[in-house]
Amino acid sequence: MATKRHKVFNLLIILIPWMSLLFIGKRNIRRFAFSGVFIVIFEIINHLYGHKRNWWKFYDKRKSFIRDELPFSVGPYMPLSIWLLKLSYGNFKKFILLNLISDGAFAFFFIDVLKKLKIISLNRINHLQFFFYLHYKAYILYGVQYLSDKIKRYRY
């Protein structure tokens, strides 16, 4: 059973990032949506693998992928991917730098905050391994967007 704190947290990590997309513009959402959806699906597969390997531990009893990991994929992952692509696409170094900062902040700082809030903690991986688990997907995201743009240009 999820605690009230966990339910409120899940609601916030889904609503706040998605509401931020109100400030990005329809054109940007349309342009980067395919890459965002692709990376969310890829992330869900990664979460299932990490869930099975017990790389992290949620404090609520009874493991539930839908209650525990899925809000992280559905909530901040796609909106953050769209924002990072909007802010830096076309400048690979800037894109990687922004991803290093956001992935590093999550892996080395925010995960400890979540541990103090008794929501999640790392279990079978350390902070550096978790950082690499998060960060390698940035290259895939950029590659998918690059191919998507190339295909769109080819068709028109």
C-alpha cells in the first residue's frame, strides 16, 4: 500500500513536468514528441530491468512497478527530454553538458533527497553506476531526434 507521501510525490512528479510544457510551444512539442515517446518506452524497459535486478528499493511495502517506477518514466522523463532537446538541439556539446548536469543532479543529489523522504533509495548500484544508467540514454535520445529530423527533411 502506498503512503500518502508517496501518492502526493507521484502526482507532483507527473503534473509539474507536464505543466511546464505549456511554456515550450506546440511546434517544439510536435517536433520533439517522437523522440520523447521513444525514450520513455526505452526508459520503461530499463526500469523493468532495474526493478527485476533490485537496483533500487522503494520504501512502501509490496513492490509495484506501476506505482513505483512508472511515474518516473511518465512524469519527468518525456517533458525533460523535450526541454533539453529544445534548449540545445543542434549543439551536441551543449546537449551533453545539460544532460550531465540534470543526470548528475538526480543521481548524486535528488536520489538522496528521495531517500530522506523515504520514497526510494539505491540498493544494488551506487551513485556513479546510477548516473551512467541515467546518462547513456542521452546519446540515444539525440540520435533518435537526429534520425527523425533527417527522415522528415527527406520526405518534404
